Amino acid sequence: MPTKPQPDESKWLTTKEAAEELKVAIEHVARLCRDGALVAEKRGRDWFVSSQSAKEYVKALWEGRRGQRFMRPPHLRSNSKPRKVTT
């Protein structure tokens, strides 16, 4: 999993900006953030995606390594126990 970058505001993208860069829907970017496929942080109700993470994700897609580099988080794998969600 990619490491979390330093909190430099110029390196963070909104979900809309990330969706444009990744050429996917905004909802898909939010799902990638929730699943841990992108380095992101939630501020209030909005996700902010690391620009470096978005570039790495695109690179991995083009190299055909998506399944290797960005595996589903353990709590979303079919062979894992369900996790408790706290609010």
C-alpha cells in the first residue's frame, strides 16, 4: 500500500479533479478512497486524494498490474471475516 505523503496542500486533489485525471466517475474515486486503493484523507464529507497516488494508480493500470499493486483491502476480500463498522 502506498505511504501517506506529507500534508502539503498543493499535492492533494479533490474527488472531481482526481476523477478527471483518472478518467472515471467521481463516485468511483470515492469508492477507491474508501477501499484504500488510493492514498486519501477525508475532510468533513469530502475526500482529498494524493496526486502522487493518482499518478501511481494510472501507471499501474497502464502496466496491467492493477490486481497486484492495488489489492482489495483484507476486510473486503471474500475469505476474510466481516469487520465491525463503528460510527
